[in-house]
Amino acid sequence: MRPVCTFTDFFVIATGRNPRQTAAIWDEVHGKLKREHGLVPRGVDGERQGTWILADYLDVVLHVFTPEARAFYRLEELWGDVPEVALDVAASA
């Protein structure tokens, strides 16, 4: 993100099938980052609704969407001029 954005280095974008699954993804990421690296987000929004959970870790901003919210907000298109870094599924395990 740095070439075109001053507030973060990376966006991590994930999708859960429904609000319950987005909450589970967020809980797992938050728990692991806190336990294993002592990291807590500067701010979190959207936990209650669960359609778009946004967590600001300063250098990394995590977005966890439902499919409908991801299609509506289309962050990949909005920030299309930023290079993508694809991760293997195995890398997230």
C-alpha cells in the first residue's frame, strides 16, 4: 500500500461465508497475534454486525468481509493500482 497510501503498508483481505464466520476469523487472527506476537490493534470496527470487520494494526489493516460486503465495497478495485501479494492457503494454516 505504501506507494499510494500513507497510513499503512498492507491490507489483508479475507472473506467468511457469513457474519458468524467472519467473527470466528477475526477472533482467531486477533488471538494469535496477541498470544504469539503481543500485538493488539489500535482500533477495531464492525465486530457487532460482522459483515465487515476492520482491525487497524498500523502497518497492516485487516479486513474480514462477508461475500456480499466484499462485493459491495470492492476494495481490490478501489486500490487496483497497488500490487497484490497472494498467499497460499497453506501459509495461513
